[in-house]
Amino acid sequence: PAHNEGYPITNKEHGIDFLLDHRHLWLRSRRPFAIMQIRNRIFKATVDFFENEGFVKFDAPLLMHSAPEGTTELFHIDYFDHDAYLSQSGQLYGEVGAEAFGKIFTFGPTFRAEASKTRRHLTEFWMMEPEMAWMHQDESLDLQERFLSYVVGQVLEHCEYELSILGRDLDKLRPAAEGNYTRLSYDDAVKMLQEAGKDFKWGDDFGAPDEAFLSEQFDRPFFIVNYPVAIKPFYMKKNPENPLTYLCADVEAPEGYGEIMGGSEREADYDTLKAQIEEAGLNLDDYSWYLDLRKYGSVPHSGFGMGFERVIAWICKLDHVREAVPFPRIINRMQP
């Protein structure tokens, strides 16, 4: 039976908080419909791409006994009689999968207890993390470029209607589907910022304004390669040509969107990795199983992670990642 109250969402301008409070109904509207259809297409394209490349879908646990990257930005839970944490990455477990099956990808929810209120942060978001045995960093970058250009191509091919609902300029997306992504060294990125008069020195990490500036200089995604060791996690392989840097790369999306993927070659040598864990001030006991991967038949391997909602936000040109997920979880929102 029909109820007397009017439908809460009308044709007038509603504030974002009102719409998020009524997200269970707002999802019926044209804009969220278009975004969720595009999200679904990116999901399908991702699974198809990695299946075609011979990858195995491999699932990492969401409950962790310790912090994988030694950060404090973890949600703590009481797990019966001891401490546990919600996973912030499936990567270390993905490395187990790569050494067992060759090429794998994990794809699922991850959690970060960062008190961030930026347009790029959710506390619960999806990560897609491939890990490849017998692969060095350069081949990993080739794979990342093929993957991202395939995904954008699939969205352009199948979601023209949805993109038109969002008013998205297709010409801004087409270069991304062509590949040919620049590989910009961290050193050169620093120079670009300094030449533009930004207060940035070698060894700093890029903030959102820095990434936004750099990403305005390119018409398609691009890599920033070989970051300083001090600003990246312990498990990466040092660059033999400059041991102050790692063999790593972030993918930056154009139009001011900044980082959407990040990866590295992993340190495959037992003694080196053990030393890097200790240098990072982490507890060796927490990583004994991870060190076992190097102790019992280690191979060179590389991997990367993609923030699913960040990719959706860039492709759809959203103001905030909260629209890229059906029910956003941000620092001040757990409802509905």
C-alpha cells in the first residue's frame, strides 16, 4: 500500500549529506545508476584482463594478526582473547599466492583507519592487487599499462550512455586507452615541481596538491618511478643503480586525480629483507612466515595495487570517491 509521505528525493537541489543519508534511495537515481554501471564494467574488465593473462584469482584474509606495513592506521578488533586488525592490503598474502601459482591477483575490501577528510579517502575501499613470480619491475610496468588501457577501452566501448549521463568528456579518456604512458623518474618529478616554484625537496613524499599539479601536465596516466627508500614500505627491492631509491612506481591519473596504483619489485633475498624489516623497526616474529618465502625457494617477483574507487572516480570524473562505492564509509559516516 502507498504511504502518504512524499518521496524524500525530489527534483530540487539536495545537499550531499542529505543524499548520503538517503543513499538507499539515492542509488535509484540516474547519476548513481551510471556510476555503479561503470563500476561494474571496470570490475568485469579487470577480471577478464587478468584471466586472459593467465592469472589466478587468489583471496587474502581480511582479519590480520599484525600490521602489514607497520602503520598505525589500522582498525583494531578484539579477536576472542587477543588483538587483531582489519586488513589494509592483501599484498603479503598475494606474494604467497604468486610463489605457489605463478601469477595471481587479489580483489576485495581493505580498511584504513586514516583520519583523512580528502576527496580521495574512504575507510573501507576495494583494492585489486596482482603479484607475479619471475617478473621484474619493467615488465610489471608494461603489464600495468596494458591493464589500465584495456579497462578504459572497455568503459569507452560499453558505457557511452552512462558516461553521457555524467557529462563526461570522452576525448579526455581516449588517450588513456591508447597506452604509451610516460615513465617519469622521481628525480624529474621533483625538478618539475621545483621549476614551477613549489616548495618541494628531494626525499619529500608528494602531497595531493603536488600529485594534482603533476597530473595536469599529462593527457593520460603516467608512472613516477624509483621513489626514495625513506618514504616507501620495507618489502621493496632497492635500485641497484641508486640504493637510496627502490625499484617502485606509482601510476598517476590525469586531470588532477593523482595516484591510482602503486607497486614495486619485491625484495627476494632473505638476509636483505630481514635487515629491511629490522631497519623499519618492525617485529620479526610478525613476519616470520613472510621471510619463509625467501628462505624456502625464493624467486624474483613484482606486484602492484589499484585503488578501485580512485580509478572509478577518475574515469567518471567524480568530485569525491564516496560516490564511487554503493555505501561509502568515511570518517564521519557509517549510515545507512
